[in-house]
Amino acid sequence: MRVEAVRGMTDILPEEALLWQYVEAEIREAFALYGYREIRTPIVERAELFARGVGEATDIVHKEMYVFPDKKGQMLALRPEATASVVRAYLEHGLHARGGVAKLYYLGPMFRYEKPQKGRKRQFHQYGVEAIGSLDPALDAEVIDLAWYIMERLGLRREGLFLRLNSIGCPEDRPRYRETLREYFLPHREKLCSDCKRRLEENPLRILDCKVPSCREVAEDAPRSLDHLCPGCRAHFERLLGYLDALGLSYELDPKLVRGLDYYTRTVFELASRDLGAQDALLGGGRYDGLAEALGGPPTPGVGFAGGMERLILVLGDREPPDRCFRLITGPTVYILPVGEGEVTEALRVLARLRRAGIPADMDYAGRSLRKRLQVASQLGVRYALFLGEEELSRSAAKVRDLSTGQEEYVPFGELVPYLQGKSRR
Ligand code: HAM
């Protein structure tokens, strides 16, 4: 039997990889413009990091994490997200001692054992930022502005997108709000799904974002976290709204947005697409002022977001990446056709010289008829075919055919590079 890829883990084939490279490059540039620097953390972490960081009872840790023991019995996990890893690295390397706000970004694969569907994979890729070290709501506004800017840069229409925003308050607000929610849901207990019956005891906030219709119906009139904020959290949120208005960024207040990770405090948001169906969140994020302490560090506030590359690629649809990213990666512009084995050494020499001069070049290795080889060259979109036969070797020159015009010229080996460079400048 043929060995196939693991369910929910997909190959990104060369044609599609081109769009990925383009999108990744645009995202990196946007992050750099906003002052974020890349951090690369390991894909494998101690399972405990996510149990303490993201929360033992969350679906992500409880149901979806890939956990396994190493040879010494230490429990490890494939990272389901990167915020906990980035904060761990921030604490471990004393980045907090460097003063100011640490602005870090990442791109890379994450793993969650979810039911695969459109826009939802078991191995997926996130791009994200974490701004660690400040409570200032202006930083929340900056992060949200960056999220919008990425969409703008990729040419996604604002009308097709919307930003859900909420504040879930601080750890002091939470127990009161939880209790208020529990009191509200208790009389409706029988209408709740089995998961929500459990959530009613463990964390009634999560009932608010349950997708089961009967739970949604009950949640419709549930008390809002915004009405249960302490004065500090209320003021923080109002300042954030003021900044967003000043920046002209639209948002919809969504009292049901609670997010599925336990580390959030105050601001939470999601930028969603109107074209994506059930998995509509292009990115999600918020503040996590207690996360560093949960990981054993000093109290250190932070805010950030992460988005799914797969979903971004989906909304970009069949869009062709712009010309500039076709450089080098669309294939050779020169194709060498050695007539026989005797010309292969010279062909390899010419190839090496052209490539070192920055001219994308390749040659035929399949030993087919001349007609077949020319067919391959035109399929590859090659501009120049270089013929090397006995006669060419004796003249120390290659016969260069411009495949767009059919014109042929003998060009001495020593002049091939300037000749082809001159052509491409014209
Ligand atoms: P999250 O909402 O779990 O947040 O994931 C962020 C984004 O990753 C989602 O909006 C979605 O686009 C994408 N995503 C999540 N799961 C999948 C999946 N199974 N398949 C495809 N795409 C997926 C976090 O991960 C937080 N760490 C975000 C954050 C950063 N908060 C603060 N800083």
C-alpha cells in the first residue's frame, strides 16, 4: 500500500507555494514596518507550557494537543499555538530586562487534533505578533491596526472583512462575571448541549461562543462582560475605542466573543471574513496580562494576535502573485541542450557560470529527442535555448535561439553572460 500524508496535514505544492512565499514576504514586511522582529521558537515544547499557559481545561489543551513522552518519559507537545512559547522565550532569555516593549513576530506550523474541514487543518500555519511589556491601550490599537494593515496590503476589501471586539476584564472581574453568567444559564440548563452543561460548572464564559443552535439561542440574552468591568478595565477599553476611532478602524462590539484560550484579559478581538463560512476568523488575538506570571515570571502584560495562513490563502482565492515574486522561482529563462554526452561537461560549466551571474538557467537531463526537448523548454516558459554540439564546441561558442522570435546567433562562451544580461535589460 502507498504511504500517504497524515489526515489534516497537507502538502503545499510548488504552484501554491509561490502564493505562500508572496503572502509571507508581504506579512514579514508589514511586521518589520511596525517594528516587530522575528523570533523562532521550537515546534516541540514541554506539554506543561501549554497546560499552564493556554489552560488545562481549554479544548486546545484538553482535546486537541499532540502530546507524547520522549525516551526519558518527559511529556512533550507539538505546539498548538505560539504565544505561550514566545512568552516562555521572553522570560528565559531575559528579554524583559532589556527595557521597553519587546515586539516579536513569528511564522510557522502549529498542530491541533481538530476535525479537518475547509480552513481547518491539523497542521496549519500561523503568522503572529506579540508585544510584551506594556499595559497601554495604544499598544492594543497598534496591534489591531497592524492586523488591518496586513489585509490592506494583500488587497483584501474592507467591506468583505469585519473586526469583532470585546473586553473580558481582569482576573478580579472574572469570578463575579462567571457567577452572573452561571445564575443566568442555570434555569436554561436542559437546553444546553452536553459540552455546555460541563462548561456551566467549569467555565460558563465558553457557553457564549458555543456553535450549537440551542445554546446560541439561550446565550442571545446573556449578561455582557462589558457591563461587568471594573473601572480600570472600563477606562482601558474606552481609551482603546477612542484610538480605533481616531485611526478610522471599524469594529463591531461582540459581547459573545470570549476566545478559546484561558490567558486572555481585557481586550479580545477577531478579524473575520464574510466569505469564509463557519471558520470565518482570519486572525484572533488580545491581551494576556497574566500569562508571564502563570509561566513563573514577573508580572508582565502583553498583547498580540495570530492568523491562519491557510485561511488567508483561501480568501485570496486564485489570485496570481504580482510579477516581482516570479523572479527566479517561475523557472529558467535559459535552457541548455547538449546534443550528446560529449557536450555535457561544457554544458555544466556554462550553467554554473550563468547561475552565478544571476541568470536562471537549467538543462535537459532526460536525454530526449531534440523536438521533445524544445517542447519541454517552451512548457517551462524558457526564453533562450542554448544548443551545444560538436560544431559549437569547436567554435567555443553556443548557438542561442530566442524562442520568442526564432532568431539564432552564435555567442562565444566567454560572452554569454554579458550577452544574456544585455538582452534582459532591453
Ligand atoms: P487562535 O484563535 O487559536 O489564537 O488562532 C489564531 C488563528 O489561527 C485563527 O483565527 C485561525 O485563523 C488560525 N487557526 C487556528 N486553528 C486553526 C486550524 N486548526 N486550522 C487552520 N487555521 C487555524 C491563537 O492561537 C493565539 N495564540 C493568538 C494570539 C496571539 N493571542 C495573542 N497573541
